[in-house]
Amino acid sequence: MEDLTESKPNADLGSSVVQEDEEASGSSAHMEVSCKRKSRSKEPEKTVRVKGKSKQSLPKKAKKKPLRKRPRVITPSYTIQETDSDMLLIISNLGDHEDRRKTWEKKKKSTKRGAKQLPPNKRRSKLKCKEEKNPAGKTKSGQNENDAHDIFNSTAVAVDTGESNWGLHLPVEILVQIFQDVVNQDGAVPFLCRVSRVCRLWCCAASSPVLWRNVTLSFCWVAPGAAQTPKTEQKIKDTVTWLSQNRFSQLREFAICHWKNLVDYSVKTVAQLCPHLKSIKLLHCSGVTSETFESLASGCQQLESLNLQHSQVETASLINFLEKYGGRLKRLWITYTCRLVGVINAISKGCCPELQLLEINNTLQRDYSDYRQFQLGIEALQLGCPKLQVLRLLNLLWLPKSSRASAFCTAGFPHLEELCLATSFFSFVEDQILHRILHESHSLRVLDLRGCYRITPTGLAKLPCKNVECLYLGLYCSGSSSNQLLPKEGSYLFTEKWHHCLAELDLSGHVFSENDLETAIAKLAINEGRSPLRSLNLGGTKISLNSVRQVIAQCPQLSFLNLASCRHLPRGWKRAYRGQEDIRQLLLRLLESNSDDSIC
């Protein structure tokens, strides 16, 4: 009995050891199961039932929100283009629309509901298998696709798309010619910059130096009124430098408009890298200093044209440049200020002997007191610029300097072809002053005297000019309101003198009588169908219907006729007629009205 009782605790100890072994084996089995599940996939863990253990609770995966379907944009099956005759041309794109519809239907069929989609891992493996089979990108015909897309090796590119690709099959020479037409009309910038981003072929054509011979850079980096940051300045410098090094190898004409900063740097960079530069324009610019003119003098050996209109220029630097290098210039544009009187005097002294065009203009002022008078030495200018062909003194209030010698002792302007003295407020120009300017100008072709109400028909008839083609005598200034100074007779004197060559005539605002105008029109139409007259402005005059009928019948080349504000014409006739067809319809109306009057 004692042996039995003493053996019980040993038996209990063995059973407890066995139970602990079973629990240890169960826990090891649980660890093996969990490791195997983790190694199989990255799927979320699930609850596992283990002997003697309860279920293990794990966090569930959050549900994805359903994607919102975007509406399909339906493109129209036509395009609208604007023609030269202000008409809208509708062109059908039925072929392109059908191709797009078919491709869309194929995509729609492949993405139907219930269709099995491969997981991303298997898709990538399939793409890798295809690349291994065709590593060089060769097609069935054995050609390399990369070579087919290389536009530098072939001018034609084979692109299998539904859209039209006519621009990719054109030779580079034709593209350059097309771009040249657009550049001549709209300028090189920003057209060539935008076109070069289309494709490699267009970029190659747009980089042709022939297209970059005339460039205008407007200030478009900063919004109006905004401050210019150092980062923006560096961007401007890099742009100008890159263009000068890569595009301006054949640059001939360069213009900068509305620049407030970096004018000196831009002109200096272009002058150093563009040896063929012949013309430069600095319009509405600030900060044109001596550095600008020094770079032009050292770098632009072929410079012939300089335009400084409405720009803030250092007068002393400009005078110094003209005195040293003015012999190269043939064309000069400046805007008058009080400080530029010295520039005009320097030109009159002969610092620009080769000058062929001189234009001095002035900005329009609201008040007459804002205009300042200055004196111009006519004879000195004739001696200083003997080769002058175009002289324009626009909107200036000037008086001629008195000369000790006789006005007719000088050589005058023997090569002058255009004289413009137009003004919008007041004028001191009289017949005597006009003769001092034109007493030797036998080859004058354009005479613009708009606003010069002191000029008389008798003074025009005494001019030595024999072949004036354009004569502008319209009155648009406040000083012409005094009818006491305006001539009322004699318009036939200049129409009779230049009837054989006059192509454009402006008599708007004059107070010539009805009979005088009728005589002038009769002298103008004396050629009987061979008159070269193309433009006639009679706005605000006392022209009659008979004179209008006569000038239209005898001038077949007439394409512009202004009859606005003509008080002697009936209502419905007072307007401007543009184009030969419009003028022909006017003639038919005049003939019908004449026949009705004869019947009555």
C-alpha cells in the first residue's frame, strides 16, 4: 500500500510533463502555420484555429471607394477655318472621326464587364517576354522602328495613327518656305519658338538661320507693373545669349520693344555675336546708355539703320556716337525732346553725310502749350545731308532759321523723293518755306502737307516737282478751323499740273467751292480712261453728284473714294467706298438716278 501511494505523485508528474510537451508541440505547429501563410502571399492575415486556443482577431482591410466615371468628351466631326475674305469655311473630318470611333469601340469591347483582367505582375511578365523575342524593336519586314522614326535620316515618317500626319511627310525645304511666309507676316518670335516644339522635323526646319534674319523681342517675361526679380533677369540673359549663339548667325534686323532693363546687355550680346547686323530698333526703351552705343560701334561694322523712337537716350552719348560713326548710317529715326536739339544740330553740321532717311517725330499732346518750338536750319541740313531721299518732320512745331545767304544758293535736296510735314495742331509752313526745301527736288514723288493750312494752290503749282504721285492736303488740325486762311479757289491748278501721274489725292476738310471742285475733277479726268488715280478723299468738301459720276467713269483704277460729310450730296451717298466693286455699284446708282431725273 505504501508503494502504491508513493508512486502516485510520480505518475502525476509524468502526466504533467506529457501535457507540457503536447502544448509546446501545439505552439510550434501554430508558429509554422503562420510562417507558411506569410511566405505564400501578401494577402491580409486570417484567423487560424489551433488546438486548445481561441480564434485570433485581426484588423480588416479598408474598402476602396468606387471611382467616379468621367464623361466622355465627344469631338466634333468638322473644323472651322477663317479665309482671307472674312468667311468661315467648314471642313468635314469624317475619316478621322470614324477612325476614332472604331478605336473607341475596340477599347470598349475589351473592357466589358465579366472580362478577366490579368494582375499587374503577370502583365509585366508578358511584356518582358515580348521584348525578349523582339529586342531590337524590329518589325515583320525586318526594319528597325527607331530608324523609321528618325526624321534626320529620312524626310518621311511612318506613323500608324488615326489622325492626319501630313506635316511629318513634307521635305524640310518646303516647311522652311511655309514658315518663311508666316514669319514675314507675323514675325519670327514667338511663332518659331512654338513651332519648334511640335516634332523633330518642325524643330529642324524652325532652326534654319534664314528664318531668323529679322527678329523683334518684346518684353513678355514680367507682367505690366510687376517687379523684376534677379531670377527673371538671369532667365532673360540666358535666353538672349542662347538665341545669339544658336539662331542669330544670319541676323540682319534686330528690334527691342518696351524694355526697361537689360537693354545694354542685350545689345552688347547681339552686337558681339551677330557680325551681319545692319539695323537695330530700340522702341519705347529705358536705360539706353553710352555702353549701348559703344557696343554698336565696336561690334556692328555693317550698321546702316538706327531707330530710337520714344526711348530714353543719353543725348551726349548719342551725339558722340554720331560724330565718330555717323558716316555708316543711312537711316535714322528719333523722337523730339528738348535735349535732342543738339542731335539735330550735329546732323546739320555733316556728321551723317550718307544719310538717306531722316525722321523726327513727336508724341501727341492734349494741350497746345505742351508743344515746344524749335528752329531748324534748312540750308544747313541740305549741306549736311546731300543724299537725303526721305525727310519726315511729323507733328513738330518748328520755324526755319534765317539764313544770310540766299536760299537758292544751296544745292537743296536733289535726291529727295518724299517730304512729310504733317501735323495735327498748328503749322508755320508757308509757300516760301516749302520752296526753300524743294527748290531743287525734281524727283519728288510723295508730298504730305496734312494740317499745313497756310499752303495755297498757287504755291503748289510753282513747285519744280513734275511727277508727284501722292499728294495729301487734308486738314485735321484745330488751326484749320479758321476759314479766313483757307483758299476757296484754285484747286484745279495742281490737278492740272499732276493729272498724268497723280495716284492718291486727299482734299478732305477744304472749303473749295462747288464749281472750283468740278473744274478740278474735270482736269483730273482729262486722260479719258487712262488716269492712274487709285485713291480720292473728298470728305467734308462741296463735291457734287455730277463730279462724282465723272471721276468714277474716267478713272477705272479707282479703289477708294471717301464722300463722308459731303453736304451737297443726298442722304445715303455720304460714306467711304472701298474696292472697285463697291465703286462700280455706286456708278450704277448714279446712272439710274440720272436717268430718272431726265425722265422727270
